[in-house]
Amino acid sequence: MTSPVDRLATALPVTGRLVETITPEQWELPTPCPEWTVRGVVNHLVFGHRRFATALTGGTPPAAGDDLLGNDPASAYWSSAEAMLAAFRTDGALDRPVTIPAGTLPGFVACELRVVEALVHGWDLARATGRSLELPRALVEESIAFSEVQVGRIPADRTPFGPRQPVADDAAPLDRLSALLGRSVGG
């Protein structure tokens, strides 16, 4: 298995390049996350990037519900992703506990969660905008293995994911990961 930081450094730009291609008329499209539009998913990613960066480095995290995208969502995405990646690259970051609203996690688990977020929300954005994501198969397979273990540890009444959805065994890895985390991948 590769380093979680290396995996994060691979996943973030793929989703970032997708964010850069979103056209003005696509920002309000629905996504596979029923509560969020395309803009809502990108705002959620930026919020998470900032939340984890401040959890690792100190400072004041953003307030939930704030619009963090302004007039330049791509720049907001890139600056938050770079700050988070830099925070995970600091000495000892993967070994320290990271406290976020959901609880306190080992740093390497927090980093893996951000990889999964980039992948699955990238999938959400690709589906909503009719695009595709080109990711290394091994990266997604490692996230499936990580997620299989972690989903089993979350109490049913506290899970942020929908119930696992059916998907063909031979489906693309990103579809299998998305189905594991509650996305309907059919048609």
C-alpha cells in the first residue's frame, strides 16, 4: 500500500481538474448526493479540506454552512487542497491524533478519509456534469479496502453514508467504492 499522503496528492488534482471544467450553468445541477448541488459538493470538499488543515495545524476552522467558494470556486478548491496536503506532509502528521467534529482519529486514518472524499465526491461531480475521472486503479482499490474496514466500524446511527448499494463485481473500481458508500451507480 502506498503512503496516504502520496495517495492524497494523486486524488486531489484529479478532482480539482474536474472542478476547473464546471461551466456556469452546471453549478446548480443535482448530484448523487441528494442534499447537494454541484456547488454544494465543491463547497463541502473545500470545507473538509480547510477543516482538516486547521485540525492538523491549529487555527480557526470554517463554520459549517458557509459559502467558501465565492466567485472563484476552482481557486477555493485548489488553495484549500494545497493547504490540507501541506498540513498532512508536516513531520509526524500521520502519527498524531486529529480531532474533527466526528471524533479523534489517527492522522493516517484522517488522511485516508480525505482520499476517499476526493474520490467519491469527484465521482459525484463527474456524474452530475457528464464527465469522467481518470484515476489509477490501484489508488481506488486501496480506498475500497480502507473503506470496507472503516464502514464496518461506524455505528449504524452515526454513519454519514447511505446504505451500501448493489453493484456488479466487475464494475469499475470507482463505481464499486461509490456503491459501498451509498451511491446508486446504475444507469
